[in-house]
Amino acid sequence: MSGNSERYDVTIIGAGWYGLVAARTYLKLRPAVNLVVLDSDSTVGGVWSKKRLYPNLIAQVKLGLFNYTDMAMPGTSQDNEVTGAMIHEYLKRYAEDHDIIRRIRFNTFVERAAKTDQGWRLSLRDLQSTVSFIDTAKLMVCTGVTSIPSMPTVKTLESSIPIIHSRDLGVKFHDLGQDKVQTVVVVGAAKSAYDAVYLILSMGKRVIWLIRPTGAGPLAILPSKLLGLSSIAVASTRLMTYLSPSILNTEGLLYRFFQRTVIGRWCTGKIWDVIAYLSDLHAGYSKDDHVRQLRPEVDRQRLEHSTLPLSVNANRDSIFWANSGLGVVTLPDFWSKIHAGDVQVIRDSIELIKHDSIILESSATFAADYIVMCTGWGDHFSMFDAETKAELGIPTLGERHSKDEPTVDVEWEKYDLEADQTVNEKLPFLASPPQWTGWQTNHDQARKRWRLYRRTIPLSLAEKGDRSLAIMGQIHTIQTPLVSEVQSFWSILYLLGELDVPDSDTMAQEIAEWNAWTRKRYLSQGQKFPYSLYDFLPYVETLCKDLGINSRRKRNMITELFQPYKPADFEGFIDEYLARDTSDQMK
């Protein structure tokens, strides 16, 4: 290796929820470790960094559910709302209190990560395009999935219309507010699109909302409260872990009742029907206005294929399947503003931008002053080349490579077939998921299977006894901070060689079953990510079982079943592990 590189014991990429707690945990376990955190932004926070904040940016999770286990989020707000500014300040203080700030190298983009005999070599680029190198024994990739914008290629002809990604709303907010900007085009149907539309309508602008006719379609959205109870709090109860069929939760009396009996599955379906009906009613999809076109695709196509009148067909599916993702209403006037606002929803795609006009594929044409692309996220694993991605078992995101699967000698076709059968047997609710037309995402993502044990460890490296890499933050849940903390601890113990993993066959089976389950459970979203929206608690419980930590932390059976799980319930779990480990060593 060349002599102009820096050497570290541990390098962490990303300074958001996962990166900060990974640094904090590693330093807690190994205070003398030579550790550096790299982040392409200028402040901590990841998606909650300072320059990505804008007015009305509110987390979908309430106060008390969106913090680390050992540090409560201070402050009070209306209806326990957690604002973007609150989260940024919280993460900043967390990094300061745990002496992480001085270890972070901001405005540093990791262009390449290459495997070496001693670990990994990273090629870095700063704002001045200066290239430098780091050699590290351990690498923790904590980039999350919202760091690299995905910008569709659009043909332009002498166009002067500004085009930004939703990631840049914070820095472009004042530009959008100018008087000369009257009509704004919002492209996309993810939660960021809904937030952008709300923000732009709050500025008194006109919105033309473009949603492509193919793909997963508009987002499913829960009201912030269900029958007076916080939606996220309800989803954080152990009862919900039995009502949401999960491959991680296939034991016990309640599982057998709700998932393996006909009457239990009927009850489960009816509960989800009620939740879906209340969500539909709250959104007002049945009103005769533009919001009708925002009905999620699963529901829309189901209604089109149904012979029952709309009022009779109450079994709406989008809240359960979350095919296009799931959002939660964050502001009390969210739907009323979208209903009353100057909004035109068009199911079409941009063909050409010419001068100050937008021409759609349908040939429709209109003038616009600004375009906000809410078109998702790109390759957050761009630091790995295609061959390395194939080796590690992470998606290639559109790249074509001769190796679609990891090079480890595993018969994935056999494991995938067996896993599909296992999920159908254990979770009959998922045996026949809805299949509608137009879901290109399902087909596009079919080859992009994740091959990470416990959603963090590449099987190909574990097979060789190589404990140099952990990939964090790819699992999607409703409680990011708690999951990030438990996943980080599990992964660090693995990197340190203090956590045993099973044989290759067992790990391959676990990976295949997860992929089969999330693909059936969450449809298009399950194809794209290790999606586990309603199932964070079984995932945390699985990691705790590996660690020998008690995951049932309520006072009695009633509270265990009905009281929401919060990060505070797991306070001190690392110290519990360390105390037990010390006790075991003394025996």
C-alpha cells in the first residue's frame, strides 16, 4: 500500500442515526479504538442534517418514540410532535456529549471502497475535489437509503425551469417562495412528495402533481391517531406483532391463533379492514376532487376489479400491504390543505421540457416555474464496484453484471424455493398476495436480492471468517433509533469476534426466508429494501435472543401485550449484556 494513506482501526460512513450510535457503541466497548466517521454533509443528522430542514418538516413518530435508549429527546411541542429541528439538535447534542464530533470528517464523500488483505481501502474526495485515502481494519457502512438522490433523465430544450430533488428543499426553500414562482411541478408519489406538496401549498403556490402511471403508485397514509390513540404507538405494541404476519414471529399461542387458524386470520383481516377504513375516511379519497386520484394503487385496482359498490367494498388493502410505502399524517391540516389547495394530480410522465413548458408523454403541455423531483434515492452503495456488490450480496440498482448473486458457494435457487414454501406454510395470510397490473417495480427488483445475515452481515465474508464489514441501516421500520442501537451493538460484537454466528447453511436459510417474507408481505417495497415496517419488535427481539438479552421488558402480561414499546424500555441493555458477560467469565 502507498504511504500517503491514513490508517484507522474502524471507519464509519455516515453520521445519521446509525453512524452516530455505532461510533458511540464502539467507543463504549473499546475506548482506545482509533475511529473516524466520514460524512458527505456539513453537519450531523443524515436526513435530519441542518441544510435538509425546512418549515413544516415533522417526523412521523411522536415524542418518546424517536430517541436513543440512554438519552430522552428534550422539549415539548403541540401533540408531542417531533420537528426536524428538534431531531437535528438532539443528534448534534448526542454527538457532542459522547465526544464524537471531533472524530467526524465532514464534507467527505467516499468514492470507492476496495477490499484488501488488511481490511478496506477507501478513496475519498472533499469539496475541493482533493483525493485522499484511508486504510481501515473494520468498515461500518451507515449511509442509510436517503443519501444519494435519484434524478430521472429528462430531455430538455433551451429550458430555464429550475429542477431540484426533494433532498434540497431545505436549501432551496427561499427560492421557491419568490413571487416569480407561481406554478410548481412535483414529481413522485412517496412521502417526500406529499410533504413537498403541503409545503408549496402553504406558500400559496399552484401545484401540478405528476405521478407516473406505472410503478407502485401513490403512498398509503395512516392518520396520526386511530380511535384517539397514536397510530405509531399502536403499531409499537406487541399485539401488533401478532397481527402483522412476520417470519420473525412464528411461535406462541397468539401467533398460532392469529396466523394459523381460520377464525384468527378472519379476526386479523377485520382489524386491518377497520384501520384501512379509518385511514380512507380520514384522507377523503371518496370525495369528488383531485385527492381521489391519490388512492393507493392496491386499493384503486382492487376497486376497479370489484363488482361491489365502493360503499360496500370496505376491504381496502394498501395500509396492510404498504406496497407503495406507508406514511403517517404529521400535521392536523394536512389533508384539508391538500383538498382545498390549488392542486392538479396527473398520472403521466415528462417527455420533454422546452423553454418554460413541460410536455408529457400523453402530449399534454403546460407552463411551470419550478420542478421538485420526489423520485426516491439512488445508489447509496456507490463506493463498491459491481463485482464487490455481487460478492457482498447487495443490490446493483440497475447495473448489469455477470454475477447476479454472491460468489459464495450457496445454491440460492434451492434456498429461495424452500423459503417461499416455508413462508406460505407458516404465514398463510401471505400465500396469495395481491397481483395487479402495472407494477413494474416488482419485475425490476426481482434480481436485486439482499444476501445479508440479520440484515447487516454479508454471508460471503462470514463464510470466510472475514469480520471486517458491517452494513447498517438498510432495514425500514417505524422505530429507527431503537433498531439502530440494537443492530449496532449486535454488529460491533460480531466485528470484534465476540458474537458467534451459525453455519453457512443456517445463515443462508435465514436470509432466504427473510427475502421471501418481505417480498410477499410488502410487495414492491419488500423487493427494494429489507422492509420491516410493522415488525421492528420481532427484529429487535431476534437480535436480543442472539445476544442473550431479555427482550420482554414490561411489568406484566397486560402491559407486555398492549403498552407501546419505547426506546426507554431498553435503557441499559448494553450494560446488562456486559454485566452478564463478566459474570460468565468469572464462573
